[in-house]
Amino acid sequence: MTHFPKPAEGSWTEHYPHLGTGTISYEDSISPEYFELEKEAIFKRSWLNVGRVEQVPKVGSFFTREVAAADTSVIIVRDRDGSLRAFHNICRHRGNKLVWTDYPSEEVAGSCRQFTCKYHGWRYNLDGNLNFVQQEDEFFDFDKADYPLVPVHVDTWEGFIFINLAPEPTETLAESLGEMGTGLAGYPFGEMTQTFGYRAVVNANWKLFIDAFAEFYHAPILHQRQSVDTEATKLAAFGFEALHYEIFGDSGHSMVSTWGGMSPPKDPMMVKPIERILRSGLFGPWDKPDIDLSQLPTGLNPSGHRAWGSDSFQIFPNFVILVWEPGWYLTYNYWPLAVDQHLFEGRLYFAPPRNATDRVRQELAAVTFKEYALQDGNTLEATQRMLKSRVVSAFPLCDQEVLCRNLHSVARSRVEAYRTENDIPVVLEGQPR
Amino acid sequence: MTQLPEETALLPEETALVPEETALVPEETALLPEETALLPEEFADLEPFAERWALETEAERYAERLTSSMDDMQDLYDTTMPRMEAALSYLDTLELEALPGEARALMRLLFSTVNISFPVEVWKQPNVPDSGAAYLDLHDDPVV
């Protein structure tokens, strides 16, 4: 039974006819050869979110980002003129990793006047220029100006920092974000500075976790033991239907808009006792913060539904922003490590707490998020294990899984375009949808 | 507290370098009553839980939960839940950024109550069903 209207074509999926309605293969999530092509075709040339401007508040603030899917590490730093810069994290002398502490594979953050290599003491300004070489006169035909740090394209949108590892990106960040970016512009992301940052290595292909959070068809079932019993039965019987789906052309970006009956719930007995007492839960604190949310950007709640609860934006390839109606948001980043492994990062952003009550409510939302994500992550490992058996190769997707269809389709198109351009033999049979 | 002299004994070299300060430690310890209250007086009824559960980070609270029995978590829950509103009213009168030590401990005890609420209210087991060895570390924790 349909509770919310669907497009005239009869389904969300058929509204985007290029996606088709057939079964899909998950060979793209288990083939090591295909994964190598994804690194080249997608991660070495797409705009990748690496953080927010609040992480680099003043001149000299920096952080590093490991980008295993592009086989590099990147330094992001606030330069003297206030602009953001990004560099490959490699010393021009003998290739040592420039910025790290204790563990070469781990990310670091801090503040400095210049970068000094641990190995032979070469120093670089915040703008990447080499300014000091130990025993410079021992080198041959040497000019420091010839050895700056290797720059990486960096830009920001609404305070989110993106890098692009292509020598010359085919489009600017603004062009890449397109209609989705303009639709979300103006949301007070910058005022929600109280963050809870989670991280885990998940033994599943990166696209599988994006799939899991791009459909809520699973929610009433996988998470039914998270709800009070009577509510779990009701939720499972109702199932899940989104208010709206949007696929933004061939950008790879998409969004799903969802109703939100829990914040606050119509009937307090629907939720657990601690949620009733604290007025908070999975959907966040029930009461809005002191941030003006009266004029939401046009991209939010696109169906204009009065029961709107949250919108989840999948920003191709590996970034998600989830905006909750009560006035907070979440981000997810999925960093591929291997065909069957990725680093998952989830971050919750709230308005700074005004008092202890606000803070405890945030704690309940954060702890609840963790419980759900643990179930999701572990289930993906179970999926990855069985996909690898190749016992089944054709999987049906329902209309509420249209964004999963889109992600795999766009990723495949990018890989095929790269493969053709570079005369690389076919890795996956069949045409991308 | 009574363990302090022993610990000191384990570090003879350092102790030798700072004889005066070391000498002060046993004395101070001696001045404190055997059981120093961690929580504000008004919440003396929660005191038996403070040492074990008023933990600074989410990682510590979560680890404590995973190794605790359901009976112990039920005890914490049954004692703190009826006091939740009173505790928040008390804490809300204070500046969150500058909580005194006992108020901070009370806040952390409430965080532990939040942390064990799912096991007690829903699952009757310390970890979320079907989560196995999965983990999710809160590396950026707005510690109070």
C-alpha cells in the first residue's frame, strides 16, 4: 500500500528510466580488478570531502588525510593569506612522509608555522614553498624554488572542504555539486559546531555501506529490536516509504527525503523510557536549538510534507550529509581500503549545548546512533562474505532502493568511461545501467 | 587511596628526585576521610555508583558496559533514572564549560546511564544484537 505519492510513471525507479528495473550484479563490489579501476576512475579524479573549515580555524592550522583509494596522504592547511591549501604529504628530498607523528599510517592535526621533514630537516612554508635545506651547498645545481610541495586542488562549499587529486579536474567543485549544492546552500552548517566523530574499519566494499544508508527499507527489520515491542511490530507491518527521491542527472548525487514521526513522537509510549525523560533519541533532541531554521534552503523537504523528518544527500562518490528536521546533521565518509574493506566515518553536528540538559540529550542521540551503526556495519560484513561466493549474481532491488541502483550505475559509468579512454580491457561483463 | 604509598614505592628513582613532593602525598591522603564523596552532597544516594561509572570518555563507559552484568547495569539504571530530572535541574544552574569536579562526576554518571539504557530497556544484554566484533570508536568525543 502506498502512503505517499509516487511520480506519474508509477515508481521512483521508472521516473529515472536509464536505471532500468532489472536485477543487478554485485560483481562491482567483489572484483579486485574492478576496484583498481575505481581508484583511478573515481577516487583520483572526483571532488572528495575531507573535513570542515572549523578544523582549520587559523593561520597554520592543518590536518592530514589518508586517501588509500588514491594511494596518497594529503595535508590541508590554512595559509598566511587565510586561504586553504592542500599538498601531497611527501617531502621533495627523498620521499619521506612530511607530516606525521609516531605512526606513519595515522592522520594528525595541529598548528604550525612551517612543515619540517623529520628525516633531513627540509622545511616548507604554509604555501608549500621550500624555504630551508640542510647543508644546501652540498647539493648540485640546486634551486629551492624547483622543489615546492606538490599541490592538490582544494575548494570549499558551505564550509565543507573538498580536494581533487586530478592534475586538472574536469569540473570545479561548484559545477560538480550542481543543482544539489545550490539547493542545500544556506543551511546553518557552520553554527552546528558540537561534534561527535565515530570511525571504524568495516570489512565490506565501500558502496555496500552507502547502499545501506541510502535505503531505509531495511530499518523496520534490521533495527526492530531497537524499539519497544509494540512499536517494532507496527513499524515492520508498515514498512518504509520515502517522501521523495531525487537523482541529480549523471552527477552521481542523489537524495532521499523521509518522514519523521519520532521527534517528538505522537505518542510518548512509542519510545523508550530514557527517551521520554530526556526528550531525545535516534532522531536527535526533540527540541530545536537557538538557531534560526525558519527559512530552510529549497533543497530540503522537496515534497513540502508537514511530517518531514530528514533528508539524506549522497554526494558522489563517498560523502553523505543527513539533515534532521529538529536542527542537527550527520555526515558519513566512506574511504575504500581494499575491494572488501573501507574506513567508515560518521560525525554528528549539533548546536553547542547551552546547558547540561542539552549536552545529555546530545549524548543519548550519539550513543543511539552508534548502536544502529554497529548493526549496520556488521550486517555489511555478512553481505560481503556471501557476495564473494558468487553463488548468486542477479539481485532484485525494490523501488525504495532506487538510490542503490543509481550509485552502482554511476560508479560503473565512470569506470567504463575511464577504461575506454585508456584502452583498458573489459573487467566486468555487460553494460552499465 | 591507601594504595598510594605502594605506588610511590614502585617508582624509587623518581621519588628520589622529588623527595619533598612525594612526602606530601601520604600526608594529604591521610587528611582525607576514608571514602571521599565524588558527587555533590544532594546526590549522595548515587554515590555507590560513582567510582565505577563516572567515567570521563565514551570509550571508557562503553568498555565498562560490555564487561558488566545485566544485574549491575539494572542497579545503576534503577537508581539513577528516578534522579535524572533532579540531577539535570541541579546541573543546569551551573556553567557547562566550568563544572566543578563533583558536578562533572554527576554529569558523567548520567552519561553512563544513557550508555546502558539500551541494554537495560531493550536488549537484556550488554551489546547490540548481531553486532559481534563490530566496533565504532568515538575518536572525537566532546568530553565533559
